[in-house]
Amino acid sequence: MTLTGTGNPDFSQVEADAGQLQFDPRQALFFAEKRPFFLEGLEQFDTPNTLIYTRRLVQPVVAVKLTGKVSGTNLGALFGVDGAGASLTGTDHPVYTILRVRRDLVGQSTVGLVYTYRIEGGDYNRVAGADARLVLGPIYALALQGAQSVTRSIGGVVNAPLWQATLDRTGREFAFHYGITGIHPDFVAASGFIARPGIVTAVVDHRLTFFGRPGSSLESWTPDLFLFGRWQYDDFTSGRAAEDRELHVNLTGVLRGGWAITSGVFFESFGYDSSLYRDYALEHTSGSVTDTMRFVGTPHIRNLDLLLNVATPQFKRFSGTLLLLPAIQDENFFEWAPARILIVQASGDWRPTDQLRVSASYSQKSNTRCRGRCSCGWWVSTTPNGRTRCATTPAPTSRFSSATRPPASTRARRRERTTRYGSTGSCRTTRHQGR
């Protein structure tokens, strides 16, 4: 067992987060933990659905952590008092108590318990849950999870559940994944990370792998059929249809030498989520009177997307990936209308020497609503995001990293046919040195 503690730690030298594209504004973005105190033994706090998220402790005044494994039982315990700046009032100090226990069973099966408690002033949030992963033979695994949150706030005390079940087959030639997850609208994990509460998601994924003859150029090819549904929680429990429906057909080929190429066609239907546009209104003029009326979007937008992903082998000095996702028609969340969307993501690692590594990545998402669908002309939104990182490993070790981020979003004016990209950006450089 390892016991560590910290008081008023200085996180100013921690590497900056890389920017991310937000594909769905209804879901929060996840940023991984990078702070050294929390990174050590972080695997002991792993839970399905991220019921423990140490970045909730923003700037701890004091924190104590106990991690380790005893007689087949993994233990992670964390107690922390956060700075007042992380509270709603700006004066209270949120207090966190986190406990995670996971027991190894026969044949790589595990069972686990989790308990978190966050208190701030007179309010609190408690989450208690249990999970199990049962390995059923060499290629089957069943995972189950259930959790309950109890939250007290100015509105009273609210109880709400979270539940999940998955079944996996990991055969060499035939594999599948079945899963269903439900998160009640009132479920709160104040010490965890829930990207979007109030929904139920279900997935069915089947995959076949065919292998080429020894020495052939095509080593294997894998067709994949992916079905996905998303319901509002109350709609699911009432037996109503899914709000979002997706059918993805993918084909992956692995070539001799390590090249991997994936192509796909996505058929999707997204339903109108009134909660996202609760504050939207349209101006309406009748004669000399101008008023506003509530925005009501079209019930469904049907999407047709294409996918191409290419990954190079792990060459001695270089490796990289390129993803292109052109959407012939996709949902434009800005104004809830069909749009043409282009997503580009590229990344590469260059290793000029055994001690030096340079990593670069770039991603961009462009939304275009053409004149043919909108009488007022073209509409364009572009979100670029670039990052470079350089790491060296001599003795003493040093690491240099820099991130360059273009403007979060640039939009062309209506009636303009071209997108004007901002010429300014922000750059943050962080340097670490140690023995």
C-alpha cells in the first residue's frame, strides 16, 4: 500500500490540455488527468461510466491518497479539501471522500464497489455503486453496473439511478458487442464525469474478420455492422421510439507491412432535442409590431456520412494517421438544419533520434449550409485545432511541449461564399525538468 499527501500543490507546470472538437453540444468534453499527484495509482480509481473523476478536485488545499493491492483486492481511497474558488459561493471549501474497491475472482473476473461523497456548505452529493465483470470462457465477458446518487440542494433531496449491462465476444474471426446504459435525468456524480445525463443508449456491434493467405498483400479484412439508439430516459421507460438512430457500415483492411485502411458509410437520424434550444426564439414582425416566438425545429434530420481512415505502420522514424469524414448531409446544431460537414483529423509522430520525438496533430470541422437549402445564402462555421509536442529523454530528463490553438470557431457572414479564417491564435508552452 502507498500513502501520499499534498498541500496547496503547484500545478502551473502541468502540460496544457489539447483542444478537442465538439461533435455533439449535448455532451460534455472529457479531459484526462495529467497532474502528477493524481496520476500515480490512478488505475485504482477506474470505474465504468467514470463515477470517479479526480479533476473535480480543481485546486486542493490538502489531499491524501491511499492506493495498492492486498490479497487480490485493489484499493483506492482519496480525501481532499478543494479551494474556495471551486465552490458555487466562492467561500465554501468543497470536501471530497472517494473510495474504490475491486476484488479479483477466478479467471480474470472482478467485482467492485465505489462510494463518493462531496459536501459543499449545506449541500451534498453521495454516489454508491457496484459493478462486476464476469469472464465466461475464453472469449465471452459479461459486465454489469448499478449505482444510486443522493443529492441535497436548495430544492430538496433527490435520488436517481444509473445502470449498465454489456456482453462481449472477442473471437478471432467473429466478435460482437451488445450494450445498454441508462442514466436518470436526476443522477448526479459530483465526484465523477457524466457526459450527458437523462438518456438511455443501446448498441449492437457485429464484426467478422477474414484472413488472407500467408504472404498475400491483404492480410485481413473486417466488415463491421454497428447499430446505435439513443432515447430520452423518460421516453425509454414509457416505451417510445429512440430519438437518435444510427447504422454504420465499416470495412477495415490490414495490408502487409502494417498499413490499415478503414472506409465506412453512416446512415443516421437525429431527433429534435427541445431542451437544447430552450433559450432560442425567432423574431416575428406583423405590421408595426415585432415580437418573438419560441423556436420549434424539424422533428428529425437524416444524415448520410462517409468515412476514410488511413494508418501507417510503425516505421522506425515515423507513424501517422489521417481521417476524413465528409458528410453529404448531417445535423447542424447551430440552427438545427441539414448541413454539409467535413471533418479532417491528422496526426503524426516523427522520431529523428532515439531520444527525440516530435508529435503533431490537426483537426478541423466545417459546417456549410448551401444556398440551395437556404434562401438567404451560404452559412459556414469552421473550427480548427492544431497542436505540436516535442519530447526528449536524455539524462537528466527534460520534456518540452507546446500547443498552438487557432480560434475556437470562425464563421463566415451570410451571403458569403468563402470562409475567412482568423489569422491570430494562442500558444502556450510548458517545460518540465527533472532527474
